[in-house]
Amino acid sequence: MSSKFESNTEEGENLRSQALDQFREWITKHPKIKKCKTDDKFLLRFLRTKKFSVPGACELLENYLTLRKTLSHSFNNLDIERSEFQTILDFNGGFILKETDLKGRLVFYVDLGKLDMIKFSAVDFMRIANLFFESISLDERSQINGIVQVLNCNGLRLSSLIIWTPTTIKEFAQCWQQAFPIRYQKIYFVNVPSFAKSLLQVFLSFLSEKIRSRLSIVNGWDEVFEELGSSIFPKDIGGKAFSTELQEYTKKFVTQCREEVLDLISDIDIEVSDTKVNFGNSYDADLDAAIIANGWDEVFEELGSSIFPEEIGGKVPISELGEYTKKFVTQCREEVLDLISDIDIEVSDTKVNFGNSYDADLDAAIVGSFRKISVD
């Protein structure tokens, strides 16, 4: 085992053996874990992510099992051979780069401008992301050195954002940072359009302070290339890699993990006693009111059933709801369109970080002065 491996993971033969024994004993004695893989390969993902802190690995595994159970709609059928996954790869929307960055870290590159999100639901994209993250977490390079995620927002369309709600953004954020045994070393959002920054702010509000401290929002590729190296990226953004080669490598990478990822459906299980599971950080009180429920009974009891479409047990024809919604939005059309010319702000820094009121350090990066705003 290389010295680089041991220095990055605090791993040695004795420590690894002792940690695995303690981890297995904890799993065996856990009253809620009904079934769990206990082979070295599976458990080492969690131990390495937590630098061989057994309590930390135990907490991460419990989060992982719980999220897979409560957000099962985002984890079922994570099969690279399904058409929606193949479509994303065919659009060159996401690559696991063939070469690591200058520090030996695996890089996951997503080109949001090439993804036709309107053809899919938010859950579809969460499942696609979860397939990638499951596959990446099986790679020893990500376990040892961590990963870097780069999101290219150039060409992102406003229509692509309508599939996301605060609830689905929250689910994605929590899966992204709490469920997977992955060490995020750096995250870049590149060339974020102005219309997407509010949605990004919502996403950032769900992230831990540690993750936010490793996230950069930048205009242009200079900083990314200086930190990671330019040659590993696709040619169309200034790199040297052919998109066709990256596409084939990514398909091969994920396909090699296919059986192991699919087997997780039957190999792990945990008892979750409450059908309402809220995920969030301590600064997320308002949106923690979002509830994941099984069935419509609780929804109808709380809100009333008659207002909902007939097809889910309500009393309103879907055609009437469609017409009302069109009328509702049409009434706002001129006011919404006028916003393009009625508001403007000058942003003096090329890097803009967004946070909530508990995020003073990141908020200090938002620098600007109002130039024009419509006041009624």
C-alpha cells in the first residue's frame, strides 16, 4: 500500500482490521438495521470517508440506509441500461473525467447547458445523480483522495429550472452531502446565469458550513484550470479531452459498477419507524416543514381532499385545473415580462457566493449596488 494512500486516509493494516471489526459489531447490534452488507469493500467506503473514525462511519452508514429507505423513489432502478440514463450520456451532459486532477482527485463534470431537463422530472435527475454517486463511491481514488465536482452552467435555460421545488432541492442536497460515502474536496459552479442564482441560494442554504466552505462560484475557467489542470476537461471548454472518449469512459465506468449498485436494493435495509422524515441543518427551520409522506391520507386530512384532482382522490376535473392554472399565469404575464427591463443590479466581483443569514463569511462575498428597480 502506497504512502500516499496511508497519509490520505490514516489507513494501516492494524487500524483497518480493528475498525472493520468494530464497525461490523455495531451493525450486528443495531436494533433498526435489518439487513446490511458487511464485506470489507462496502464498509471501507464509509471508514475511508470518515478517515477511520468508527463513530463517524457508523453515523454516515445510518444516514445512507435511512435516506435510501425514506427517499426510495430516488434510489430505485439505478440501472445504467435504462433509457433516461442513456439519454443523459448521449447528450454529453455528465462525465467522470478519464484523468484525475493535479492532486490525484477524481473529477465529476456536469454540463447543465446540454441537459434538456424539461423532458425529465426532478426525481429522474436525482436518480441519475444517485447512480453516478453510487458508482463514484465504489472507486478507490474517490475514497482515498476525495472528489471534485464541476458544474458548467453555461447555456443553462430558464425552462430547465421549473422542475425543481424547495422540497426536491432539499432532497437532492441532503442525498448529495449526507447519504453517500464521498469526500467532497472542491465544488465549482461555473458561469451561473443571473436567473439561476436565486435557486442556487436555496440549494446552498441546505448545505453544511463545511461543504459551503469548499464551494466556489466563478465566471470563466481560469481558476478551475489553475487548480485542477485544463487538459483533463472537454475540448469545447478549453481542455484537451475528446467528448466522445469521455462519454465512452463514463459509460464503461458506471457499467462496471452496475451489478453491485443494483444488488444494494436487496442487500441493505433499515427500519424507519416514522413515515415523516425531515432532513436539514439547524438553519433550515422553515423548509424543514416539508414532509415526505406515504399515501394521501395525511395530505387530505391536513388540506382537504376536494380541492385536488379526481385522479388522486379529489373532486376537481384535471381539465378545469389546467384552464385555471393557464388563466392564473396569463394574468401575471405582462408584469413578469416587464421585470426584464424594470430591475437591474451591478455586481462588481466575478465570484459570488450565496448563503443564508447564518452564513456571514459567504455573504460578505456578495458585493453590488442597485442601479434600477421597479417600486410600486
